[in-house]
Amino acid sequence: MNDKLDEEQKEYYLFFYQAIQDLNNALDTLVSLKETGNKISPIIFSAAFQFSLIQYAKPYNKNRRLIHDSKKHNLFLKEHEYVTEGFEILHKHILGLRDTFYAHSDMKVRSGKVYVEKTSNGAHVGHTQNIVFGTDEYKNIDYIIEMIENTLDLMDLELIKIKKNLINSKTEEPH
């Protein structure tokens, strides 16, 4: 087997294994939050919940490769392969939140406006904006947990195939 192809397969294995770990981190955090409920600080709860959704989204975003001369410069999971039927809208919503709110400060989400007024007491600057708490999706926690569990089931099956391919590439006779 071609050494470059072999290295790409190994790299994909590492990426895929890390993706499973990220999804397991998200799942473990969500299950823990569901079990503890309001027994922890709201600040810690909010941070943990947002972290779990960022962990969920990581494998679906582009990840830089170690092999720079590869034709594929980034690794990411393909939604249509791992998001089970009925969860596509929730999945896309979470990825959108990750990209606009959880991991970035997209101004569209907050829709802020600045006001500058001159009054008899001098000039004043004020603003208004949406308040976003980051835990609004908690109402969907059971669906999110189920979606991640379904994804992990599919990924576990794929991981077996990836390992078999790596083993087979090592046991093939050189030409």
C-alpha cells in the first residue's frame, strides 16, 4: 500500500477516534447536567451546557490535517452519514448556535443598537441588545442526548471498519 495513503488512513483514524471522544464528552456532560439539575450553580450549569454543545459541534467543523500535502485539507464528519433521521433540524440548529453564539460573538444574535443623545446634562451613550443566556436549548436535552447516542452507535460501527482497513493494509503483501 502507498505510504501516503496509509498515513492518511491513520490520520483519519485519529480524527475519527477524537470525534468519538468529543461526542462522548458532550454526552457525559449533558447526562450529568440532567441528573444534577438545579443542584449546581447556574453559572457552572450554563458553562457546562454550552461546553457540551461546542463539544458536540467540533467534529462537524473543519479540522486541520497533519498531512499538509493531502488533497483534502480538512477533516470533518459528514452529517448525512452520522445524524440519524429526525434529528437533522436539531443538529443544524446546534451547529448554527455554535458558530454564531457559543464559540463566537456574532452581532446578529444580540441585535444591538447604540444610542447617542445630547441632553441638557451632557452627551450620553447607551445601548440595547438581546439577552441570550446560552441555555435556551436545555428544553431539548432529551432529544440532544438521543441524537448523540444514535450518532455514537453509528460511529462505533464505522470505527470497526476503519480499524479493519488499517489492519488489512498492514497484512497485504507488497506488490
